[in-house]
Amino acid sequence: AFLLNRSSDLISSFPEMRRKVFIMSRFENLSHAEIAKKLSLSERTVEAHIYQALKELRKVLGNKAVAFILIYLSL
């Protein structure tokens, strides 16, 4: 529960567009192309937002915790 709460707090602290892109990617299972179209962004920008979000999560929580959270949330 601690990891999920901590990751939720961290995701909430992301800049608005990064948070939207990350949620659409990881929680709504949308492709980069779908996210780009919905948010009027380039696919490269979507990739950059996801990369930065994962980088921040790994920095704060560690690689194994991030992997666990992403697997748990995909169930």
C-alpha cells in the first residue's frame, strides 16, 4: 500500500501534461499515437513525457518498485 500511495503522490506532482500522458499510457493503455492525437502532440513529445515520468519514478522509488507498480496496475 505504501508504494502505491507514494507512486500516486509522485504522479500527482508531475507537470499537468506529463501526468495526462502518463495516465493515458499506463492506466488507459492508449498507444503513443492515440495519446498524441488526443492531446495534439507529436509522438516524440509523448515518448519524452513517458520517459521523464518513468525516470522520476525510478529515481524516487527504485527500479524494482516501479516494475512492481506498473505490473500491479496493469492487472
